[in-house]
Amino acid sequence: MNEPRHNEPRHNEPRHNEPRHNEPRHSVEAICGAHGISRQAYYQGRERHQLRRVRQEEALKVVRAERRVLPRLGTRKLYASRRLWHP
């Protein structure tokens, strides 16, 4: 009768973003070794992804602001304005 919905975890199951207490923890060094990359490459890639995400968010803010002012502005003109790259 009181079955949880299909997308709700049961009371004794962890949510997807919560760590499970019985799972083994692996070091960055072990994971990198298993994938054949150095720790330096791992951290450089992580930093690169974070910077890319920040730049994309900034570009979206510029595009949304520009589209509020000029909602019919086309993609080519928006890109050509170079406001995305030099706000």
C-alpha cells in the first residue's frame, strides 16, 4: 500500500549522490594507473573541464542578455559581434 514511487529510494537505500558506506574508496593514483594516465594529466583535465564550464556559463549569460534586447538576432550576427569572446 505505501510503496515508494519508482523514482524515490527506499528508506534503507542511499540516494545516487550519497556515498555508500560499504563501497571501497580508490585513490586518484590507483584510478589513473588503471586508465594509463598520470595524476598530473588527471588534474590538468579536471581543471580544463572546470574552466570550459565557466566560459560556457559566461557565454550563455551574454547570449541571454543579448537575446532579451534583440530577440530576433540571428546566430551568425550574434557570433560575429564577438561579444561572446570580448564582453
